[in-house]
Amino acid sequence: MDGEELTEQETALYDRQIRVWGADAQRRLSKSHILVCGLKGTVAEFCKNIVLAGVGSVTLVDDRVVTDESLPANFLILPHENHYNGKTLAEVCCDSLKEFNPMVHVAVETVPLQVVNLFLLGGPAGDISTFGVEFFEKFDAVIISCCSLGKKVLFQKLINQKCRKLSKRVAFYTVECRGSCGEMFVDLQDYKYSKKKLEETIECQIEYPSFEEAISVPWRALPRRVSKLYFAMRVIEQFEDVEGRNPGETSIADRLGVLKLRKELCETNSLDESQIPDALLERLLTDTREFPPVCAIIGGILGQEVIKAISGKGDPLKNFFFFDAMDGKGLIEDISGPSTRS
Amino acid sequence: MASQEQLSAIKRAKVLMVGAGGIGCELLKTLALSGFQDIHIIDMDTIEVSNLNRQFLFRQSHVGQSKAKVARDAVLRFRPNISITPYHANVESRFNVDFFKEFDVVLNGLDNLDARRHVNRLCLAAGIPLVESGTTGFLGQVTVHLKGKTECYECQPKPAPKTYPVCTITSTPSKFVHCIVWAKDLLFAKLFGDKNQENDLNVHSSDTANSSEHSEDVFECRKDEDIERYGRRIYDHVFGHNIEVALSNEETWKNRNKPRPIYSKDVLPEEQTKENGNEEKGCAADDVSAMVSLSLKNPQDIWSLVENSRVFLEALRLFFLKREKDIGNLTFDKDDQLAVEFVTAAANIRASSFGIPLHSLFEAKGIAGNIVHAVATTNAIIAGLIVIEAIKVLQKDNNNYRMTYCLEHPSRKLLLMPVEPYEPNRSCYVCSETPLSLEVNTQRCKLRDFVEKIIKAKLGMNFPLIMQGASILYEVGEDLEEDMVVIYAANLEKALSELPSPVTSGSVLTVEDLQQEFSCSINIKHREEFDEEKEPDGMLLSGWVEAPVDKDNNKPIGNDESTSNALPSMETLDGDKDDEIQETSEVVEAFAGKKRKLSEVSEVTAPDPSGPSSINQNKPEKLDIDDEDDELIISDDWESFTKKKKL
């Protein structure tokens, strides 16, 4: 047990949360390594949460240079010119995050996203698997919040595939917040855990579809009451991909284009267009900047999910989470094909 | 991002935050990021190490400093051009209605019921909207309160902290928490606390043999008595002798497992000599620890009976040796390591005696100290929800206010569950000014009891003024005249019927708290007899909606109030680890609908707050006017409230 025990410092600092999830879970957290890609407001919140929770390490990837644009929803960036001048988002956030918990190793992965992406998409050599595996195997969880490049779906698919190829299970999450809406996706592959119910210990198992499998589930196969936000996000996402836009780079001028795409997708999927209301699409088109309260909410839920998956304690959600400040609901949708439907 | 109108409303707004702790830090950060520019924040606490796992604006170097001030400094680092005014003060102190009136909205991030009630009353008096919130572990909630439009914070009952019957604590414990209460409120208090305090230790219903004078001697350390001797003597008395006395009453044990007496010579045969070399290394009085002395390193370990006994004796010895000056005026403090060790050990030995499972120091500390488990993520989520409601309030978006519940396990796919607020409770004595009724023996009950047990304890008034008609029977204040003070002091000792303005059956008393600007009337009804078991106070207050009480509740020993961000409906001290099952039903209970939702107010039907039959079980409620398909079923657990509500 020696060396395995939490130190006196850890016990004192983590007292209140050890009372929530126990010392074992805390130990597992302290050994975990998290990769985070794309540092907007929601992910900043998430990083704060897991650093406070006491994970082993957090590796940040985002080589975009800090601008005034990045300031609004990200409290890790201190708006003094000399604090961020010339630095990347990852570097600036790294400095701030370290302060929250000196026991967590916070570092910047200097491989620029474009390079990562290039490798992942298949550079000239076409054989990217070696690099990919080594890179991701170090981690227990990977969180992707899309930034540039306009190939959001493909990017997310490929990283997810890398995670799934490893013999070690790497948890995979994506997150995106636009205006009053937020979406989160989880893939824990084949997840086994135990929990106590009354006096018994129950063994549980959940099978997750991959990102690609999930978004390929035909819309007509989904339950009737699936959140409209799911469909709306898929429409917007495809629109941005097709038009080569960065995520969030839309406006009301795109309205007709989006409605047209909606029509096509609904026809292909035999879904009634009324399932994706105009008003919702318009909101997602125009209200694209992150809204700090929503960042806090989604960052919180994401934090909880990663902590659960790493500690092996608590029922993880499967597999999408949506929040819309308009109706105030935070709901879970199970978007799975027949083989992985719960 | 917020719309233009929202942004300008936000920019102009003046916001008051009460509490700079778990929720407060997250809230202040989110408010600042959302564009708020004039924020005031009140918090009386200073920063502790255990805060740092979630109150992320604070650092190790800030321990001991004011939360409000440090939070402000931290947020100004990333929003230097906004105004944040900190107050390192108790919200229940100098902030009156005029102060509250200056704000557009008040946001609570408090950790105790008293302060919440106080702020509620001030917001009502000032006519300012209040957004309330609370978290415990993974659970949280946000509620919105607008005078006249929605329930106030006190319209729905808030459970009082759990209490236990005296006999359970003194004679028949069945759970570990009972042993903790015994160890903390009885034994620790007896040995180290105020000697003049009444103490139920040694009280047995059938115990006529021991005179109280004899008992008094037992706990005093005799002149020239060796501390080792003394420790063993106390040990043998409470764990050996007292148990034997209890056993002699056959009746008690008819249907219960009998405890076994434990004597120190059987557990620790050899005398405690100077084996404990460690503690002599000149440590400061504060750092004194039996665990260190005995090389017990891990607070998560469950000690054996032998180890617990060693800790008991060693802790007692260290108190007398190193902290003599404290003895006689100590109250239990969860941050007092030696006190925690002593209480853990004592509780465990007692538990051992009664066949109750032993617990680690970590667990015992949590129970004894009413520690609420807390994580950053829940606070962050709740803070986001608070800001969303605050913005609606600023825009007077009356139709869209929500109460939101953050669940640990989804209910119908929802982890965040919004519910429409309810209209005010017509019987709420706080916001609807309904008179209360009190049954009391006016010839026996003293004014002092009335003030302590009813006015302060139940009604939550800190600075009461009590009048009958134009006569003031009692008041508290700084600028009272000498002779009035004398009169009031004398009044306290008089029976109600003997007051200068006699209080008898049919009297109507008006009680006010000037600071809260809250007043209510109480109709007095004389009653001769009261059931000692069921009505130990000798008084019965009705019209005051109280949460369902423990059915064993006769002459309870109060446990300390929970000092936490706890959801009111979650405040229990059971120390049970398995709360998974309870949780969802408790949350559902917390918003069990007894009144109409705001959206139904326009209907003509008269409200019937006392009629269970008027509410259907499992009546589907519409939440989302946009979408016919979205329904939320709330099961109305009307029964559990009406049963206990005295009408």
C-alpha cells in the first residue's frame, strides 16, 4: 500500500471530494492523463474542473495565437498584453491552470493542430497509424473541441478511430457550445464498471458506438422524441463542413443555404422537416459565440463525465448530452445503432 | 452570446452576491465573463485548505484571508475594468432593507438555513428578486423568488437538521451516528466543555440509585490524580459502569441486543507508560495529536478496539497535559484534530460495546463535523444556471423563470430538470402574512421559553420585538433605555399570563424583526396539558409549515446545524454511504407540487392548498409551450406534506 496511499497534502486538499467519490477513485484520478484539443471557453471550464479534481496530467493542444476574440468566455486568459502577447492559447491557459492545483502536471503539446491533423488525415505517406497510436496511447481521455480547419466531422472521426484502435481504452469526448446551446458526445467503447446498490455490488457494462457509428444512425431509426438539437447540430455541422467554414463562422445570411441542406437531409433520412425548427437553426446560425453560463454548465457536465470514466465510479452518460438555455433542459440522448442501443 | 437587449440590461445591472464560497467563486467568475460590471459580494468567512478543491479563486497562500476580498482580487485579474465591492461581514449583521433596495437582483450562494431565511425576508421587504441555490456532491438546485409572483424561499418547508431522541443517545444507540452524538455532545462536552451546562450523561429513566452529586464527582479529575489513572477511570465509568447500570433495566433490552461493558484493564492490560516518545518533541499546543503520538498514520483506517482505546486515553492525556487552559471552555470543532480523535475513539468504543460497526476517523469527522461533500463541477453548473435566471430577472422575462434541479441520475433523460415556479403559498406566514397559532399553557410558560423556542428557533427572528396591542412585552436593541431593559429582563422570567400586559387565551401577539422588516401575528390559545413525549416544549405552533419530522422525536438533542451549501432537502447526518436510491425520490419530493404553477394562475379555480384530492397523482404537466410532445410528469407526493402539517 505504500506509495499508493494519498499523501497528507492530498488528503487535506481533496477532503471534500473524497467524501463524494472515495479515496480509491481519487488515487485513480491522480494517475490519469488527459489530452485536450481546442481551448475555447467551455474547454477552459472543463480544464479548471479536472485540474481541481486532481488528475495526474493535462496536456493542452491549441496553437492559435491569443487575440481579443478569444478573451470573452475564457477566464484563463488575463487581458494584459504582456501576458498573452505572441503566445498560443495553450501556453496562456497552461500558466493559469497550473495555479489551480500545483499537484497536477499541466503541459502544452507543441505539435500544431494542423500538423496533427495532417498526420491524422494521412499525409503523403498515407500510413499514419504508428504516429497516431503513440501519440494517443499516453492518455486516458481525449477531449476534442473543434477549432479551425473546416473539417470538423472528419477530424473527430479520425481521432476517435485512433482511440479505438489502441489496446488500452482511451475515453473520447467532443464538445461544442454555440450561443445558448451546448452539445457533448461520449465514447467509452466497451465500458465495464461496478457499483454498489444497497448492500450488493453490481457489475455493469455499457457498449458505446463510435463517433462515426453514432452520427451515421439513420434519423428515422431514432426514437420519436429525440432532441431537436441533435438534428439541428448535424445540419449546421454539415453546412460548415461543406462550405469550408470554421465552426461558428455562420450568420443569418446562410439561412437559405441551411434550410436547403435541411430539406435534403430530411428527405434522405425520411424525417419530417418540422423536427428541425427554423427558429432553432436560425439561433444556431446567428448566436455562435460562446455564452459563459452555458460554458460553465457544459464544462461542468463534461468534467463530471471524465471524472466518472477515469475513476470507474458512477454511471457515465451515453452518449450525447444537450443543453439549451431557452428551455433550460439538460438531457441525455442515446444515439446508437441496434447493436449498441441500451 | 447574449442579445443586445440582454447585454445592455446586464451592463446596467447592480447585483448582490451573498456567499463567496463554492458556488460564490463560480458565480462571480461567470457573472464577470457574462458582462456584469457592478457586483457586490458579502461573505464572513476566511479561506481554509479544504476549500481549495473547488473554490478556485483561492490559493494556498490565501489561507486565513477574507473570501470576499480574495475572490474580488482574483476576478479583477481577468476582468480589470469591472467593479466588485467585497464585504467581509455577516449578512445577518448590518445590511438593512435600504441596502438591499439598491440592487436589481440578489444571488445567494449560502451554506446555512438561517442566513437564507434572513436574506429571503430582506428581499421580500425590499421587493427585490432573489435567486437561491444549493449544492451537495453531485446534486444542486436553483430557484427564483419574486415577491407576490412566486413562492418565497420559506413558502415550502425546509427540513430542520436531524435530531435524535435523548434515550437513543444515552441508552439505546443503534447507529454509529448515535455514538458520535454521544461522544461529541455528551462526553466531550462533559469533560472539556462548560461545566455549568446541563448534560444528559448518566441520565437513565430508571436510574434512581445514582445521585447527581455523585455523578458530578466522577468526571472531575481529582487533586493529585495521575492523568493515566484519571483516563482509565473515565473510560471504565462510561464504557463499563454505565453500561452495567443500563443492563440492569431488563425492560430496555427485551427486544434489543444487549451492549457489553468494556473495561480498560481487559482491553489494555498494561499501563500506558512513556511508550509514546513522539509527542515530547516540543510541538505547539495546536498540533498536538494522539494519532501522531501513537503512529497511526492513515485517517481512513478503521482502528481496532485496542487502537481506539489507546487513542481515547492518549487524546485525553494530551488535552490535560498540553491544552489545560482550554479545558472547561471547549466546544467541538471539526478542525480541532485532537477533539476529532477523541470523539472518534469514544464513539468507536461505544459502538463496539453495542455491536455497531466501527468507522474511520475520516468518516467520523465527517459525521461529527456535519461536513458536506462538495465538488467543483456541480458548483460550476449551478452558477451557470443562476446567471441564466439572473438575466431573465433583469429583463423581467416573467414567463420564463425556472427552478432547475441538477440530478446525479437522470430522470426521463434529464440531468438538468427545469420546473416552472409556483405561485406564493397563501398560508406562508412569511410572505402572505397569515397569522400563526400557538397553543401553550399561559400560566406555566415563561416568556423566555417563548422567545427562545418559538421566536428564535422556529421563526428565525434574531432581533425580535414582541407586542400585544400597543404594549411592548419584549424587545432587543442597542438604544434601549435602561429601565426598559430591566423591565424586559424581568418579563422574560414571568409566565405569559403574569406579564404586565397579560397574555391569555385569545390574545394576539405581534412579533417583528426590525432588521428583517418582517412581522407576523400569533394567536394564543391556552391549553393545560402537553404530552411530554410528543410536545416536549410544552407549546404547539400551527400554521407554520414544518417539514416532516423524525417520528422518534421526543425531547431531542439538537445536532449542530449543517454548515454547508446543502440542498435543504438533503440535510441529513446519517453518515450512510449508500444514498443512491434515496436521492431521486428526495428530489422529486423537494418539488412535490402542492400549489399551482405560475402558468395556471390565470385559471378561475380557487386554490385549495389543503386538499390532497385536488391534485392528481402523476398529472402530466406541460413545461414547453412550443412543443406538445415535451411533457414532464411530476408525481405529487402530497400525502407526506399534509400528514404532518398541523392545521
